[in-house]
Amino acid sequence: MESGRQSNQQVRGASSPSVVVIGAGIAGLAAARALHDAAFQVVLLESRPRIGGRVYTDFSFGFPVDMGASWLHGVCNENPLAPLIGRLGLPLYRTSGDNSVLYDHDLESYALFDKDGQQVPQELVTKVGEAFESILEETEKVREENKEDMSILQAISIVLERRSDLRQEGLAHKVLQWYLCRMEGWFAADANTISLKSWDQEELLSGGHGLMVRGYCSVINTLAKGLDIRRGHRVTKVARLYNGVRVTVENGTTFVADAAVIAVPLGVLKANSIKFEPRLPEWKEAAIAELGIGTENKIALHFGKVFWPNVEFLGVVASTSYACSYFLNLHKATGHPVLVYMPAGQLAHDIEKMSDEAAANFAFMQLKQILPDASEPIQYIVSHWATDANSLGSYSYDTVGKPHDLYERLRIPIDNLFFAGEATSIRFPGTVHGAYSTGVMAAEDCRMRVSERFGELDLFQPAMGDESISVSVPLLISRM
Ligand SMILES: Cc1cc2nc3c(=O)[nH]c(=O)nc-3n(C[C@H](O)[C@H](O)[C@H](O)COP(=O)(O)OP(=O)(O)OC[C@H]3O[C@@H](n4cnc5c(N)ncnc54)[C@H](O)[C@@H]3O)c2cc1C
């Protein structure tokens, strides 16, 4: 099969149940691991030459830089990934505690600058942050008053019309726009597309947000150990058979098994690049079409030396959220002289149209505006999550007028097809731990269904073994 010649592969044998898992991101790996440990014959098909999907640790600077996910959202033992991260002894750098209006970082950790290089006084940053919190609280009233959904941006405008005390002028207005820009970064979408009804329906675990100091890659590699993973295998067709599935990859090779776990990104499902035979039910197709997929990218700039203030984030305020920006200071958490520029929504799409050099230059120009003495980066890495055919977006979010249960509709199995991935997690969408849980859940559903036929309903093992042992391993958390 590696020669590219067409072949037919039976994953299933007579004695043990079999499954094809499609997509070796954290969800697919979690599903494959759990089913492998439950004595299934498992083949994991991955379109890219690498595994991990939207968890991707790049080493081209000579040290790890996460170009996809980099935070563990919810540094607590209830986090489904805590047992694994704890056991691997991976250090976390906490960038915020619970309930920050900026989600994964605290107000105090920022230095904000106007485009003329003037630093915004911290009291103003705090004051406008409090006003932003009040504005968001007031949008709840707008939600209660209106049966029809609207965008969070529209609700904010209604609040500001009503409450002149919350309106901001001049520099304070720019700081408010910057808070909006940060919110857009969290959802990877512009505020005029985010649903007022559902924007706050995701579940936030306690313990704040911790950066994976050494990168997320060891989590991926640990889950992948010992699995039969076929890289460079892009699935084009999934056919449901009587008591089985036939999965076809780009070069014509087919894999036949008792069941399949579909763990490809929502963007890939939206693009219809995988044909389902027979078609998926209408409600499933509708859920795929209606759930939003946002874009956030990273442009990592590696400098010869540190010339910026010793804060976790640098922000650039401006009169529109589109023109605002921010940089994550990796030096604070990792000791490496790297700033990561993170555009989201329309800005991220616009930057993805540029060459990598132009994108890196664009990011550097933002920095130059606030720190005119900034020295040129010596290296850069640019992500392209929206245009990469293997992701076609960064993570899912609730769009205006669509119900929040779309995530659950995406997850619900169809016969012997099981669905996993961040967009199937109604509790923790858009996260690594959410995607991981859906992989474990899909494996459990699959095992229940398929093993019944084999008469083997042994106790199910979670992906990483006995959690009662592993939760006792403490997480290594720091903040410098
Ligand atoms: C820039 C960015 C920052 C983020 N930051 C965070 C963060 O800090 N913390 C956090 O918790 N989450 C974060 N996320 C979200 C997190 O990365 C995702 O929710 C999670 O990794 C998704 O995992 P998944 O397994 O569902 O999908 P993926 O990781 O995308 O895995 C799907 C796999 O399917 C493969 N595939 C695609 N098409 C095919 C095909 N036709 N055939 C076979 N294989 C195919 C892909 O190559 C991929 O490997 C971030 C995401 C991005 C993009």
C-alpha cells in the first residue's frame, strides 16, 4: 500500500472486533488508544505526514513552539487531560486564574500600547476592563428581552446606547476595542458573527489556564505509542455496509472494519471532501453546515535578544477591534526570546492570503509601532489553519441564530459510524481536552456497539488506564 498501488485491506479478523479511526488529532488518537487497549484491531488513517492535527509543536527554532493549541484550559484534576499531563511531568505556566474577562490571561499580565508607542496607564486598562465586564453582564438583559438571536456585537451596541456611563471615549474607546479583539481571539471569530444566545454556554473548568511550557507534542506522542498509524492516507469515502464499514483513501486503497470513528475537523466535513455512502441523515448534514468554524493563526517571531517589557502579553490598542492586536511573550514562560502574534477572524483570513514573509513582516510592523527600537526577527513560523486542506479552520463556535446543541448532533453516532473531535464536544468545544474527551466517548460507544456482537463486554479501560491512580500525580504549575 505504501507504493501507492490500489489494495484492499481487511482490518477485521474473525476473532476480535475492528475499527478504522480517521484523523490522528488528539480526538482520533484518544479513540484509537482506548480501542487498542480494549483489544480492538485498530488502524488510524491520517492525511498529513505528521500526527497531532491542530496540536502541532514546531521545532524549527531549535526549541518547541506550539503553532496550534498551547494552553491547558482548566488546570485542575477534573480536566480529562490532567492525569496524562501529570504523569508525564509536563510543566505548566499559569497565565490566568479563574473568571478572568480575558479568559486565558489576567489583566495585570498585559502591557497595552497605543499605536504611537505610548503605554496605556494600567489604571485605565483595569477601569475599561471592568466596564467591559459590566457591558457583557448587561447583554444578558438584551438576551432575555429578545426572542430572536443576534450577534454579541449588536447586543453590545444596544447596551452602549442605553448606558452612557459605560460608553468610552478617546484612548478608553481604543482599549475597549482591544477587549473586544481579545474576545474575538478566544472564539476565533468576529464579534458580529458570534451568537448572543450561546456565546457563554461552554463549560469552563476551574484552575485557570496553563501554557504547556515544553509544548503539547509529548501528549500526542504518548497517546500514539504502539498504534498502527498510516500517515499520508487521506480518506475520500466512507461506506456503511451490513455490519461494517469500507473506508477508501485517495490512492484507492480500501480498509474494511466493523466500525469507523470519524475524527476529522469540522472544516473538512463542511468541505464535503469525504463522501458518505449512504449520505448522512439530513439533521447531521445540517449540523455540519450550521455550526461555525473560526480562524485564529499564530506568527511566531524569534529574536536575537529580548527588547520588550517583562510581561506575559503585549497589546496594541486601536479604534477598531480589527486594527487591535496582541503578542504572547514566550520568554516569560519558556525563557526563549519569542513573541507570538495571534490574529483571529477576518484579520486572520486576510493575513493568510499573504506570503509567509509578508505575514511575518506585517506582525513585526505591529510590534515596531509600539516598540520603535525593536530589532528584526532572526526566524519566523507562520500557521495557515484556515487554508490548510487538513483543517480548514481553527476551531468551532456558535454562530448567530443556530442552537448550541449542534455540537451534540455532530457527535451522535450513525449506525457503526462514531464521531469525535472538538466540534462534537458540547461541554468543551474548541479545546484539546474537549476533543480528547469526545475521542474517549466515541471509543466507548463503539466498543459497546461492536463488542455486543462479539460477546465481549469487559470493563472499559479509559485511554490512559486507571484514572484513580493518575489523578494523584500533581500538575507542575508555575508563574514567574
Ligand atoms: C491557533 C490555534 C490555537 C489553539 N489554542 C488552543 C489552546 O491553547 N488550548 C486548547 O485547548 N485548544 C486550542 N486550540 C484548539 C485545539 O487545537 C483543537 O480543539 C484540537 O486540537 C482539535 O483536535 P481534533 O482531534 O478534534 O482535530 P484535529 O487536531 O484537527 O485532528 C484531525 C485530524 O484529521 C486529519 N484529517 C483531515 N482530513 C482528513 C482526511 N480526509 N483523512 C484522514 N485524515 C484527515 C487532520 O490532518 C488531523 O490530523 C487551538 C487551535 C488553533 C488552531
